[in-house]
Amino acid sequence: MKYNIAVVPGDGIGPEVVGEAIKVLNAIGQKYNHQFNYTTVLAGGAAIDEYGECLPEATVEACKNSDAVLLGAVGGPKWDHVPGPQRPERALLGLRKALGLYANLRPAMIFQELADASPLKPSILDGGLDILIVRELTGGIYFGEHVTESGEDGSVTAYDVEKYSDYEIQRIARTAFEMASKRNGRVTSVDKANVLDSSRLWRKIVSEMSSDYGDVELDNMYVDNAAMQLIRDPKHFDVIVTGNMFGDILSDEASQITGSIGMLPSASLADGNFGMYEPVHGSAPDIAGTDKANPIATILSAAMMLRYTFNLSEEADAVEGAVRRFLADGFRTADIAGTGDAISGTVETGDRIAGYIQ
Ligand code: NAD
Ligand code: IPM
Ligand code: MN
């Protein structure tokens, strides 16, 4: 089969980690006889430098005309002075919106081989961790009004509006319940319903919808408590469903439990099979260009692409199996290395993982 993938390498370590994921996809293509065609397009700081805008229309079109999108990361200090609406990060938000990618799946799993890399005590993790964060991705405070205004007295006020409509909550809740019914049957909905109207609507709709899913147990939790419980008792969680900003924050927190943000993949899904796949981490300007970036989050994102958009579950299993073998054979990137471990660079890591697939 032929599959058309739009590739958006982005900035910082984005191109480095995407290059390794493509290596692994090509190994899958060879072994299983698939043809992956890549169309590389610019977004973020790279597009500002080349075209003077963070998200050129041609990039959106190329993504729309593909079967799936593989994205690295955008942003960096070079563009931090750029005004809000033109910042590199807006490209990401624009792509998510233009492509209708409302459901962001962020699995946080512990690989047994990395149990030592987690800052939590072994007794808390007790043999493993497998949480799926389902983050709403095209609404909430990211997409409400963003305003900065100056008063006549010289004062300045800025605000951002958190806004959710019933249908936006319904569709993300449906994703979460459906995922949970195929996993361990528990959804924790995270909000701030003791303070925010938008959260009270969120809680009402999610609670109403739970009656359609008799096999799934729902609990509602305030976000401050959820942030604490993730560390105190992470095994409480199966699926977490939450809004855009809370999901952003909780997924970085969950990543640390698994050892490193360099391990966490994501899938951003629209209705149907289309999806954009990207690591949870950012462009890591502090290590860009040094061959230190861990490409595993992006490689595992490519596995999610195989699974969710292309329905190639055997191939997805093969990628995940290759990552496991890499770790089981004792290889470590710098972010997950213990004292005395030999360090595998970005390129060596991709080479080895692709090599396990042949
Ligand atoms: P970051 O995730 O880029 O980096 C945080 C820390 O984690 C850094 O110390 C970095 O070196 C480390 N890290 C991240 N990914 C790693 C990897 N694969 N391997 C090893 N170490 C890794 O977050 P930040 O520093 O807050 O943001 C940097 C830039 O990235 C900002 O411009 C931000 O807006 C942007 N950003 C983009 C995305 C995205 O494109 N999806 C996500 C988050 C942040
Ligand atoms: C992420 C990032 C983005 C977000 C930024 C860069 C817009 O942090 O994908 O987690 O907040 O969604
Ligand atoms: Mn984030």
C-alpha cells in the first residue's frame, strides 16, 4: 500500500527527531512492503525565516492532502520576540484547528527497563504504569479571545477566555469513554468546577454521557488534586479526560513519572482516520544540534500513526517492540541514562531501533 505523509520538522530538535522516526518508518516499509511517501513542509520558526509567516497556506494544504502528518516541534528563543499571533507556536494551534484535530491522545507508560529512571519510588509504581491522557485540543483557553488592552491612565490589561460548548465536550468525552472501555474501564475527568463555569458545564456533560457507557466507571477530580494524585497514586488513573490547558500541563507531569519527556508520544485525531503525530515535548533549544535529543517519543508517535491512521497494528507493534529491545539491550539516551550507562546519541538511537526491525 501507498501512504502519503506530510512531514513538518519544525524547529530546534524537531528535524533531528523526525529524521529518526522516518528512518524507522522506512524500515517498516521495507519489511512489510509498504510505500511511505513524504512531503516535507515548513511551519513555526522555520517558516517565519523562509516565508515571513509561521503557517503558510501551502503547509495547511499539504497536510490536508496527506493521509497523516508527522510533526517535530516548533518554537525557540530566536522567535520569542515575535508578537503573539505570529509566534511559531501559533502554527501548531492553527494546524490543529484547520485539521479538526480535537482529540489528543497522550499515553504515559513505563517501560519496565526504565523503572529506575522514574523519580517515583518503586513501591508507588508497583510493576508498571499505563495512563492515557485524552486532552481536548481545539477549544478552551487556547482558542478563546486573547486580548491585551491599554487604559487611558497608561495601565495595561490582558486576558484570555476559557470557553467550551456542549458539543466540544461531548465529542472528547466520547473518545475518552470509548478508549476506557477498551482498556481498564475507568475515566477520570479533570476540571476546576469549584471555580469555573466552563468546568461546571464540562462536568455536567461528561457525567451525563457516562450513563451511555455502563462498563466504564467515571470519577471527577479537580485539577489541583489531580496534579497531586498523579504523583501520590498514579496507578489510580486509567484514562484522564480534560481540557486543553490542563491536559498540556498534566501530560508534561505524567511524562516525568515515566522517566523523561523524551519518551512520550502523541496522536491528535480528527473524526475518521486522519491524524497528526508528534512528540509531547518541545523543540528543546538547549540541546538542539548536539545529537543529544531522545527520538523515541517521535518514533513512538510514528507507531501511533501506523496504529490509528493506517490500521497497521502489527507494524505498530513491531516499532514498539524495537524500542523495547533497544532499552532491554541496555542502550540509553542521555535523558534516561543512569550513572555509568553508555550514552546513545539521537542518530545512533534511530539506527539501532530501525535495525531491530529488519
Ligand atoms: P521542551 O519540551 O522543549 O524542553 C524542556 C526540557 O526537556 C529541556 O531541558 C529539553 O532539553 C528537554 N527535552 C525535551 N525534549 C527532549 C528530548 N526529546 N530528549 C531529551 N531531552 C528533551 O520545553 P520548553 O523548553 O519549555 O520549550 C522550548 C520551546 O519549544 C518553546 O519555544 C516552546 O514554546 C516550544 N514547545 C513546542 C512544542 C511543540 O511543538 N509541540 C511543545 C512544547 C514546547
Ligand atoms: C504541546 C505544546 C503546545 C501546547 C504549545 C507549543 C502550543 O506545549 O503540544 O504540548 O501547549 O499545546
Ligand atoms: Mn506542552
